[in-house]
Amino acid sequence: MGSFGSRQARMSNRVDISPAAGANSTIESSRSPPQHLEEEEIQEQEDSETDLPAILAYLIRSGQVRILTNDGEGDCSDGDEEFCGTARLPQADPHPDISNIETNDIYHEIMKKSGRWRKDKSYTRQPTVTHLLYKRQIGLPYQKKFTPGDCCVMSIPFLPNRLTRVANFRNKAFCGIYSKDGKIFLSSSQDQFIRIYDTSGETFDLTKEIRARDIGWSVLDTAFSPDGNYLAYSSWSDCIHICNVFGDSEIHHALPLFPTESSFCIFSLIFSMDNRDILGGANDGCLYVFDRESNQRSLKIEAHDDDVNTVAFAGDSSNILFSGGDDGLCKVWDRRTLQESHPVPVGMFAGHSDGITYIDSKGDARYLISNSKDQTIKLWDIRCFSTSEGIEATKKTVAKQRWDYRWQQVPRKLNRKNKLQGDSSIMTYRGHSVLHTLIRCRFSPEFSTSQRFIYSGCATGSVVIYDLLSGKIVKKLERHRSCVRDVSWHPYENNIISTSWDGCLGKWDYQYIEVSNDEDSDTSESETDGTGGVRHSLRLRTQRRQKTKKQRVHECEEWRQGLFD
């Protein structure tokens, strides 16, 4: 998130703000105190100046004040003092560098699993459903059945394109994730409620509401236990909390972490696969491990030089874990060798030019992706750690950043395609915007897509889906009115839930819409009102298409009549 004493202190001395009540005001600070002040008064004034950015940060996060844009569209000048209105449209990379990923094992793995690899090297051509049906009928290449790759190929043209608003809140929605079996969806918002939805059928039914405790600003992260019976959540608090998912009686326990910081927050948490530990990353730069069996904190590791924004386990063994922070580094740790007195990571990944907001593991203890404030997602191979030169280059670049992503616009220099010295990533993805909050990215599910895609939220209110191997955007789902912070693809069904700051949970699924040649391709994305009815804009397009069809039929009849005449 950015420590109060670091990034915020770099803000300009004059900031225009408007309180929620609507009255404009100005906060000013002076770096040269008057000469007539006594030493104690000078020291008191200097202390208040130091606290000013922290106070402003708190007021903005709590919604009591908002930043005024330079103009109505938020298109500010290119400088350190530009402030956020509407996020600028991100620039996609038209020619991603695929030289590293083509020589990596993941390229051949994904090509085979997704059905794009052929012995005759015709993998660049998209097989048709008719062709696959014919191959299955004659028993080629397998015994009259579709392979997982064939199923993946057939599902690609049916990526989600229709939005249904399944839940609406009065406050910002922060977290939303499917359970491992896809039968439960967990959501949290700034109204301090955690909601559990039953998604086992075709409906999206609210089954339980939990009032979160000891909340500062909002619930910032939630996690399911591996067995799906419990959930954990975190906020600006010295504790993380655990609750039961099922049952009429309520289990709601606080798990104290005993930090040394007075203002403390766990930004990211996750259960170990053996259901014994809960791992968290905090704003004091440390990793915390809570042992559920002994009911106490078992480890506190000084991991990063700044906030730890995200943590993840590499695979089912839960021995290897990842952490990412505002120092721009992703670190790999082995729990079997972790010691509080001498915390040494197994290795580090360097290449981002700003802080990391989220990490997702592919689940094979080998590959991971990281989302960053430098407006990129990077793919990493755990066998290819960065050198000391690359780590130092990342630290120096991150230290030079003079903007705060929570209220300032993205500097245009970050849109330049520059690769840092020692960048060990095997792929970089550009085309989404990371602003305001810790926006998340994930691998697409194994069952339905063979993890062919990665997808991310976006500050422009979109869900961006990238092809893992080519780095290009294959789908951009644009219907939210504000930042999409979290995204979750159903593990077995073809739908995505987007969690947005407009207070909406959006369910994206596929709907066939006939598109005429004279219409833009983006009309294939439609929106429903949550009751199954198509919104007014889609009805108008449908009427125009029907009118066009009637005109063509009429012209055809006239042409045929002319032949007989």
C-alpha cells in the first residue's frame, strides 16, 4: 500500500482537496518556519508537517475527502503533481517480446494442454468444431472421445462477454473469490460485511452475512480454508479473524499477531494446504505465520524493505512460498529453513520498476505471475532467479518513483517499454491499469482453459484477459463504472465474477449475439439487469439489426422481381 513515512512524504506541499460535504479547502505546509518561533514551536511544526501526508492518506482512504482533478476528464499534465480523476486508458503492447517464453518449457506445456500443438506444426490454425467432431467420429487421434485439449479449443470462442449484476452494495466491494469446488462465493465490501453466496446451482443466492470485527477502513483480504469450512479475513488490526462458513451457530475468533507497529495491517493472507497455518503479509515489511494447532503466532520474518502486499504458496506441499512488496521484489522462501533470527530467501525475482500488488501461483511450484504498479504483469520461472545486479537495479528504480498510485495519475513514463537490467521474467503483459488499490491478477482455471490465459482487474473498470503465450489481449470486458479490484474465474464453469469499487459483483458469462458487418466488434459484449432482461442499449442494437435484415430482404425481392420482368 505504501508506508506513510515513505511515499506520502514525497507529495507536493500544496494539495487541493474537497471534503465529502462538498466544500473546497486547501491544505498548505511551509518548509521554512517563521523566525520568531521558539525551538519547541519549530519542532512541533516540523512534526506536524511530517504527519500531514499520513493524515491526508487516511482521510482519502476513509472517503472523507477526495482529490480534485485538473480537468473533467482527469487528463493531467505529465508531472509528479498530477492527480487521479478517471484513470487513463492503458496502452496495450502491440508486439510483446515472446523470445524468452518460446524457449521455456511452459510454452510447449500450454500448447499441448490447450490443444494448439500438432505434429504437422499447424498449431497456429484454429480447428473448427466440425473438424473435431469428424475426428472423434472416425476415432482419430483417440478412441472416439474429446481430449482435454480439444475441449479447451472448443471453449475458446465462447469466452464470457455478458455482464449480469448479481449483487449491489452501497460501498466499495473489495474481495471476491470462488471456493475450490466453485459451490461457494465469498465477498467483502467496505460496509464491513462478509457475504457468502451459494453458487452450486444456476442462481447466485445469499446464504450468510458475517459482520466483520475490528475493522479499519475495510476488509482488505479474505481466504478460504482448504476444506472450505472456514474463512479468514484481515484489515487494519493487530489480529486476523477466522469464521465458519456453514452451520447455524457462529464461530468468530480473533488470532492475535502481536506486531510492534502501532498502525498495523495484514494486506494479504492465505491458508496452508495442510490447513494448519495461516500466512500473512503486513505493512511493517514482515511475514507472519499463525499456527492454528497451538493457537499462536509461530513465525515473524523480516521479509521486505517496505509493505508486503501479497503472499502465496507455490504448490500443494506449502513448503515454498512467495511474497511481494512495495520494494518491487518478489521473494521465494522455504518454510523448512525459515528462521526469525536469520531470514534468508531462497531467491528473488527482479524486473518490476515499482511495487508489486499481487502474486498468483500456477499451482505447480514452478511458475507465478505478479501484478505491479508499473502497469505490467510478469511471468516468472522459479528456476530463473535474478542476479544481484538485477536486484540492485530494481531497488534503485523503485526508490526513484515519485508518485502515489492511490491518488495520482499514472506517469506517462511508465507506459514506455523499458526493460530493467537483470530482468529475469520470461514474459511481460501490458494493457491494464493499476491504480487506487491492490488490483489482483490470476491464472485461468486448469479444467476449462488449461491455464491458457491470465486475467486481471483494471482501474478503468474492466476485466482484461491475456493470452499467456502471446502476451496479447484476447478479451476486455468493459461495463463497470469504477475500478475492478478482484476477479475470480469459476474452476469448472465458463463464468468470471468481477468485484468492483462501484459496489457491484458482476457475473460474466457467454451469450451469442449476432453482429452485423457494419457494427463494431465490442457490441458482442452485453449487459443484463440481474433479472435476465437485456438492457436498453442492447435492445436498440437488436432493433437496428432487425431493421437492416428487413431492408436486405426487401432489396433481394426487388432484385428477383427485376429478373422476371
